[in-house]
Amino acid sequence: MPTHVQHALSESLAGAAHAVAAVLGGASLSAAPVSTGRRSLDAAVQDLSYATLRDYGVGEALLARLVHRPISDAGVRALLLVALRELTTGRAADYAVVSQAVEAAERMGLARAKGLVNGVLRNYLRGRQALDRAVLESEPARFRHPQWWIDRLRRDHPDRWQAILEAGNGHPPMTLRVNVRRTSVAAYAARLVETGVAARPVGPTALRLDHARPVADLPGFADGEVSVQDAAAQRAAGLLDLEPGQRVLDACAAPGGKAAHILESADVELLALDADPARSARIAAGFARLGLRGEVRTADAGEPASWHDGRPFQRILLDAPCTASGVVRRHPDIKWLRRDADVAAFARQQDRLADALWQVLAPDGRMLYATCSVFREENADRIDAFRARHADATALPVAGGAECLPDEEHDGFFYALLAKSR
């Protein structure tokens, strides 16, 4: 292997290890350090970081068999995990991965651990076939999800739980939403063909790319002709049954894709709320790029007294905070950062928001409850509990079904449409 390639490999191993160590410390992968200052290397670091976390259950099971004492240093543990994952790719010779992992330890200021890194990786290679078979006896290694997550899906979806787990370990599709205020779906699809980008329709305004690419390479992106949004997320605007002149609230709007789709779909008066100022700014920036006009405010949707002007809304979208268990292939760190107790904590938050927003919904109005979760406790159970608390709530049929389980076309989502009687 040429010296410069070896250098890049040790750099990418060190960079990915830094990112994985940050996640092991409780940070989200999106906030973890991945930049090396070189675009090609940054891509390699990101790819290895995501792959390591997707397969974290395998890596943990291997380390449990290879290292008989706890590894207290998160950086050392993360480096071993990313090196073990790199060994499965076949992109470099085994000996090169081992030597460059040792070099990565030096880069990370972990020179004291060079012997451990070398020994663990060589021991893995010596017993590779037997170790790979043995770790699959563990469900977290076999299904690459935490045990509590597996158990919950097995209970909630007895006929589909393995398919959901498999989808969560895959690579997500890249789907575009065409801004029909600036172009048509057919016209934009033709532009993609002209630029050599293969795509196909997967919804009224949705085009799924055959291969993901940077948004900067998409024709018309900077001019607001198109946005990136999963096909399941694009269902929200249509389910609201929007009409011109309606007052519409997107209660937990960041990053703003559904709010923008609402404005692209109908001439409504939209208020988009989010509790985080930085995320609210992101919503406003999205509106500006797309040429849309909607009000954006920073506020806790669960405290209407702090933001509501007394005028009721005809439509409310509550895209409730949740475990995001339906989008883990986009955010593989979620699987390992979440805990079983988090589900009940999110459920309490979902109830608080739904009860508060029901107060500002007009009689005959509709509230669309949505999550990107596949856990029943955040979905159907929440709607059953809400209807038990609110006699004036009627559940309406959801076109296309309430539950979108993740597959090759879309992420996992749940929708419930509630009508408020007079």
C-alpha cells in the first residue's frame, strides 16, 4: 500500500474513532467531530463512523470476547471498534489496517495503547471465523440493535419486527420534494435526466434518487426548486386536507420540511413554532430559499399562553418529539444513545403537547399527530389515551394507513388525524 494511502487510512481511523468516542460519551453523531479539512477524507471518516455505529452491537460483542478487562478509555474503545469494522470492508489488507490502527492510536495521543490495539486486532484475525460465528449468538450482534429495542419491536410488531430491524441497519433512500410553486414534478424530473441523475416518483411531489448525492449537485436546489425530504414525511401536508385561507400551526416545526411543504401546497396562514432559537432560524432560512412566506417563532408549543394570540387554528400539525426509532438508518447513534426508559419520557411529552394544542384548535378543526417512531407506546397508545381524555376528539381515517414501517422507499412514520367536534 502506498505511503500516502496508509497515511489517509490512519487519519480516517483516528477521525472516525474521535466521532465514535464522542457518541459513546453521549453526544449525537451529527455533533461529533468529523472534519479533517479534506473533503475526500471527511467522507471516509463519516462513512466509517456511521458504519461502526450501525454495527456497534457486533463490535461490542467482539470486544467482550477479545478483551477480558473493561476498556476505560473511550478513545481506545472507539478506535478498536472502527478498526474491527474496517477489517470487514476488505478495502485494505488486514495487516495494513492493523498497522494503521496502531498509527492512529499515536495520532490520537494514545501511544500507551498501541500494544493493546495491535494485540486485540491480531487476536481477532487469528480467530476470525470462530469469533464471527460466536458473536451472532447474541441478538444485539445478530440484529445490530440493543436488546430492549429488539424486545419492544417483537412485542409491538410480531409479524414485522425482523424486517423493521433489517431496514434500520440499511442505507436510507435520498428523496426529493419538488416545490410546485416554482416548477412541476415532470419538469424537474426532466432536468434530472438532463444532468444524468436517475430518479423515480414515490409520491405526488416526491422523486427518489437511485444514488444519493450532495445537495449542491442538484439542479435548482439553491433556487428553491427542490428540497430533500423522505417520502413518508411528505405525507403530512396531504393528510391535513388544506384549504386556502386556513390558519395552520406547525407546532414542532424544525427543521422545517413539513412546514415548507404546507406552504408549497396551499395559500394558508402558517405559524411555525420551535423551542430552539437555532432550529427556528433554520426554518426561516428554508422558507427564504424556497420563496415561501410563513411566520416563525421560538416558543414551547406546550405553553400556548406564551405565544397564542387567541385566534384558533383550523389545522394543527403536531410532529411530536420522539425516539426517532423509525429513522435510525439515518442516525445510527440513536440506537445506542436511547434507553428503554426514554420511550415513556417521550410519551409524557407527547401527551403534554397534544393536550395543550387541542385547546387552540377550532371546533371542526383537525390535528394531525405524527412521529418518526415505530414504537406503539409513542403512536397508537398515545392516540388511545388522548381520546380517552378528550370526548370531543374523533379519529378520522388516514389515507394510506396510519403506520409507515421503514422499507426501501421510506422511513418509519406514524400518523393519526383527530377531528374536534363543536
